[in-house]
Amino acid sequence: MDQIVHSLTGYFVARAYPRRAEVPRPALWGVLLANLPDIDSAVGLVGPPITYIGVHRTLTHAVLGWLVLPLLGLLLPVRWRGPTRAWLPLAYLNWGLHILMDLLTVYPTFLGWPFTWAQVWAGWQFVLAPWVWLAGGIALLLERWRPRQSVTVALGFLTFQALYYVHAGWLHARAERSLQAWVARHRTGPSDTLARLWVLPLPWRHDHWLGVVHDGKTVDRWYLPPGGTGWRPLQKLDLRRCPDVQALASNATAERFFRFARVWACQAVPASAESSPTAYLYFDVRFFYPDVPVWPNLHGMRLRRRVPFVLRVEPENPGPAWRVWYIRTAFLE
């Protein structure tokens, strides 16, 4: 989840915390603790781009990190954090809520790290939650207007936030059932081929959905508008035209990328004057939205779309000599 939502949650949790009077500056601690798990993002400032997707949401978002890392705060002087019995529950609560909210997004969390690289993500909510921003802003104004009702306002915001996520989950489950039924009726491939499908919320809106059907050979992308009864086809990507992922397994960069991008597809990039060999871009479908109808695409205009989390492969020399490198951001027309 985005930092605005984490900050609002940490602030209002601290404002409603029963033992807040025993913790110096509880609201400040609430905001700090709610954002502290994302300190692992700083690795992107000091290491190569591929380091970010190999480190973010690992230790600080894992069960082991949640159990151990808040205890390091006990090294702070008591006058800064307050009594242990009052401060530690607040630390665990805000840290745990951060992880829980992150699990609801489409970005993968490695909850069992370092014992397993299994991804955990619900896909109910995109990383940004603007409706929660709006509710938090209203709650802050109400708290300033009625300071004696600060606990009631805090509990009201947290209740709204919980109901908002439950609603997003309900919409996700409904869209997933709809896609399953749609695929069963309209799929034309072999019936014995097992197809995996995902339903992903679009940026800014969790009532617009992107459906992805992956049968190992092709990736079908579909779009479902709010209240829609039928899925609209967007694009079919043929994975058989791309270099086999297994052939790239010996490359450390490729191995890290595909550990992160479990829902992936690829697209050929034709040779140009600047680049002689034909290249292939592997991208995480969870963050690939160039052609969805909710994006402005005026008639006659070719827009470049930003696509994060991209692996570029140039198969000029097949085998271990393939040129493979990670691109933090690519632009597709």
C-alpha cells in the first residue's frame, strides 16, 4: 500500500490506542512504525535496479521480521519510547497492519522469507488507495474540529478503511467468478490444457478489473468495466514466440526477475537503427496497463506507456551468452 495510507493508518491507530498516554508522542510513533517496514525500499538507492525487486517486501514484511524487528526498538531510551508494556504492543500492531495491508495489493510479498520465496498477494487493491486518502483527510479535519472526539473519529476512520477493503475483496471475488464462467463459455483452446487465471484491479479504481488467462502457451488479457456483464478482449500474447524461460535459468538476473514476476508475459521488440538484434521484453502483467479503456487514448494518437519491472533479452547468441538485463522502466507505444 502507498505511504499516505500507511501514515494515516498508523496515526489513527495511535490516536485510538488505549495506552497512548504512556507513550511519548504516540501519533508520531504511530506514523513512524507504520512506515518503517518500507525501509527496505532504500536498497534501490545504493544497489543496481534488480536489487530492489529482490529485497523489497522480504525481511521487513516477513513473519520472521515482524516478530523480531520491533524488538530492536527496546534499545531506545525509555524516555523516548515509553514503558515497554505500552510501547511494544503499539509497535507490533502498526507493523503488522502494514504487512496486512500490503498483502491485499497486487505487489508480491514474501511472507515466509528467508525460508521460502513463495509470493503472497490477494490482488484486491492496487498499491494506491485514493478513497482512503479522502476519508483520512476528512477524519483529520473532524479531529481538529472536535478534538474531544478524537478517539471516536479515529475508530470511525479505521472502521471505514476495513469496510473499504472488505468491499474491494467482495468485488474481486465476484469478478473472479465472472471470469471463470466467461472462460468456460468462450475458451477455444484444448480442454485438457490447464489454464490459470487472475483478476487484477486497475490503478486508481478497484471497480475496473483486468483478467489474465495463462495456459502456458498464450496469455489472454480481458477487461471488465464496473457493473459489466461481459469481459472485453484486449490482447493475446503468444509465449511460444519468445525464448524459453527455462533456457534463461542459469542467468542470475533472469532468475531474480522470474522469482518476482510470477504473472509474466513477453513482447518482441523489432530491430531498429539503434539496436541491431531483435529483443524481447518480459514484463510483470500485474503492472502492464497500456491498452485498458480507462486510460485516455485519443483517436489518432500513439501514446507511450510506462511499464515497470521489465527484463530485456537479446537472443543474438542463444544459450548462456544471451544478453539479459533488468530495466526498471520501459516505454511501449
